[in-house]
Amino acid sequence: MQIRSLGYVGLQGPDPKAWLEFATNVCGLMPARSVPGERAPGPPSAPNTDFGDGNAIASDGTAYVKLDDRQWRIAIHPDAKPGLRYVGLELAGPAALEAARAELEAGGVRVARGGDAERVARGVHDLVSFADPAGNRVELFHGVTVDKAFRSPRSVSKIVTGDLGMGHVVLLVPDLAKARAFYCDLLGFRLSDYVSFGPGQGVWFLRCNARHHSIALCHVGPISFLHHLAIELGSIDDVGCALDRAQSAGIPITSSLGRHANDKMFSFYMKSPFGFDVELGTGGTLVDDATWTPNEFIEGDVWGHKGLTPEALKSSGA
């Protein structure tokens, strides 16, 4: 199976508009056109209050966020329980999707074909869905809806997407062996490297393109939870300005500015309105499959990232 990228992420929580305001005013992302049939938002004229006509919120209460010229990359669904609702992994086309479906079913995975309503809501041509061993909903899709270009309401220079996908997610999983086998042996992700916290505990970083990792699997105990969503910005100044906005808004900074040892990302982590973290960074490593060798890292960071500890990871999923 040849997955191209992490295409989109669906989040959920009790107040999608609060997350939309956080994404726009703090992260500098753009409110998206909602699903077809809803009115399209204009660019915010007053960054702290106005999301334009339609508020980027669909009739079911779901809010949508743009990172590039795709209709949306992040969806925020209303739900009493905060967390991850789904991840969307992109394939090349209908033949690749059909081949992937057959591989999954041959591997004993129950696969559901997306209906018309799901295809419209996701802005894709076709999709199938299934659950990973930790219970996370995974969607494979092909074809996307493209609309107006990204324009940050907070003057972020760019979001690094394209062939690299939208960023990465880090999933706390209760059974690392099962999760690794599922994502690597069945879905075809490749190990970039891993960080050990101790016997049986650590983070395993998986790639499907040149981005160092699109999914990371973290095991610190019997926990299943989204630890963080990461978005790569265009420059160090973009990251620094976002940190200033977060601190001015009183957003808890869960990990100080720093640089990771493995993917060299210069970043910080902050608590999102739904409890899980968002990492904003820049300068991530691009992997050359022809020369790359996975390594184990004992120290996770070159410097900084104070607060990013195994204990903090465990408490985030409590």
C-alpha cells in the first residue's frame, strides 16, 4: 500500500468555535469554506472577532480550517468528548484505493465504503474507513476539493504542506506492537527513528513521504489518546510570533521553545481548547529513502522543549 500523505484530520470537542478562534487568532490559520451548500467565509476583517460571512461553521456545527489551497485540512466536530475523530490518509487514485481496500480486507480488517454525504463533507472523490488497533478511525481517500489560496489572518508566511501533507499527529497507544504492525506492515508506513523512555516505552516516528514523520506512535501505558497535532510554519519568525500570540492570549505553553534531536524541528507546544496539544514548528528534516537509516535516540531534544517528558505524555491521556 502506498499512502502519499496525511491529508486531513477530524477533531471533536464541546465548542468548535472556540477551537476555530484558537486556530485562527493564535496559530494564524485560515477559516475555511464550509461544506458545499453553506456560505463561504470571507477573510477576517477583525482578527479577534470576525470570521466573515458564514463563520466557517456548517449547519451541523462543524468548523473547518484551511492550511493551503485545499478546501480544508482540519475539521472540528461538536462532541461532548474531546479528542481525535479521524485521520485521512491520501492515495493516488481510484485504483490505489480499491487495491488498499482489498489489502485491508485480506488482512482481516473490516472496511466501510464512504457514502455520498461523507464524500461531500470530506471534500474528496471517494473514501473507505476502518479502525486501527487503538480504536482510532482511519480514512483512506483520493481526490480533493480545491478552492481559494491560503491567506493567514495573522500574517503567517506559509504552511508547509504540498506533497508532504498537512503535518503530523502523535497517538498514545496502549499496545505498541499491534499499532506498529498495523501502520508499518499493513498500511506501509516506514520507520524514521524512535526515542526510548525505558523498557517498552517511547515514541516511534513513521513516514509515508519525505516528511520525517506523519504519524508517531507513543506508548507510556494503557492509554489511547491524541497527544498532539503538529503544523509546520514557513519560518522561525512565524513560530516566534505565534508563541507571542499564545502567551498574550493566556494559552498554556506545555513545552517551551526547543529543537528536536531527530527531525530537527524548531518548535513549541501549547494546550489547545480541547485538551490535547498543538505543536507549531519550522525547519523539519526531509528524509531521502535511498540513504536514510533509522536510529534510536536516548535524548529527545538538542535543547529546550522543557515540559515534554514521559510523565507529561502519560498525564495528557489521563
